[in-house]
Amino acid sequence: MIIIEPHIHMYSRTTDDYVRMYEAGIRACVEPSFWLGTNRRYAGTFFDYFRLILDFETVRARRFGIDHYSAISVNPKEAENTSLAFEVISGMDEYLDHPRCIAVGEIGFNNINKKEEEVFAKQLNIAHMRRIPVIVHLSHLEKVKAIKWTLDVIKNEKIPEELVEIDHNTEESMPFARETGCYTGMTVYPISKLTPERVSGLVKQFGNERMIINGSADWGISDPLSLVKVCDFMKKDGHPEKAISSILFDNPNAFYSQSSKWKPDFNLKPVDPKEFQR
Ligand SMILES: [Zn+2]
């Protein structure tokens, strides 16, 4: 089965991870803009990071047989510094125009407050105006408060709901998210967030339509093969192969296909390291 990893931060992963991902059947991935571990102090630091994930990371991934795309944004963790956030947003167009940028994201709430709402709403509007997909991060603090406010922001913007993926859903937020036409994401992590068992249960409860699973591996305790483990668990848990492949391939493919730039080559082959060019 070919797998699309719809959300992973390869910036902080090694080449060994790319090798293992390829061997496990992952052929394309999307890297949303994230928090590097300390808050950035300059707009230029964001811009250099955008360039890195759009240019360098794409080339690095390709050497290992994986087609890599990115999403650009001021992430929720850094949205409270509104003056810096708006300075970054005002310079974001050239990165959004980049051939490897297929979405806005991740955006949304972290501490769930008015300042974050301003930055979230502005970036949601950019995705709306450009008619491109947008990845919305659901705060880990209070899921019900976060989903309700997130849905208000989405409804106020009147963005077509199929352009939006609401990520990091749990049993608490999913009933609200599934009432919309948004794609609904679940993040699987080794020790926090969801386990394969919980994902399987949520799919049984809510169906596989518009469901997306994200590994979201980054610099924390995380696993670039999360999706493969979910796939194995769901098979054992009685889900039909078709339902599993819709979640691991068809749904993320349909979501990102709303960007005309998403044309992944699933037939890439790893390059012999001797052929690598600097
Ligand atoms: Zn992320």
C-alpha cells in the first residue's frame, strides 16, 4: 500500500528516517511550518526557515525516494506575538507562491485567546483568497473550547469547508468537527496524543470519509512510521483494506489535490548516495 504522510516535520528528522519511511511504503509527505523549540525573534528567521523547508528539504527527501511538499504559516505557538506575526504574514506571499508550497499551515489556537484568533483568522483568509488547503491545529489544552472557537473562526471566514483540515482531534472534539464538511485529522504519537487503538475506535464511530491520520513526527518523542503502525493495527482490528487505504492515501490525496501544485510522483526511487550532488 502506498502511504501519504500528510503532516511531518522532516526538518528535525534524519536521513535514516527517510530510508525507513520509504521502505515502509511512504512515498509523499507534507511538512507544515512549525515551532522550532524557541520562539523566533525576527521575521527573517521565519523566511529562511520557509525557504529551507521548500527548497532544501524537498531535494533531501527526493534522494530517498519521497516527494516532499510544504505548507507555510506562522504556527500557533508563535501567534501571540502579533506584531511579529503580522510582519511575517505581510512577507509570506513569495513563499506561498513557491512551486512546492501547497497549503497554509499549521495555524490555529495554542493558548486559545484573542491574540491568536487574530493571526489565525488572517491566515485562514489568505488560504480562502488563494483557494488552497489549510491545516488547522487544534489546541491540546482544552479540546472542546478549542474546537468550538475554531469552528466559529472557520464559519466567520466562510471558507469552503473542504479546504480545511482540522488536525489533532480526539474523542472530545470529533463530534463537533464531524458536523462540518472539514477534513478531520488525528495525530498518532508514541506517548502523548492518540494511539492506533484510539484512532481505530474513532474510525469505527465516525466512518472513514474525510478522515486523515497524521504522524506529525518532529524533534519530540515521535515516530515517522506511526502511520504504518496504525495501518497494521486497523487491519487486525477488522477494518477493510479499502477503508484503510482511503485514510492513508485517498483522503490526504484528495485534500491536497485542491492545490494545483500537488502532483506527487509516487514512483520516485532512492538515489545511490554516490550520486548525491552537493
Ligand atoms: Zn505539526
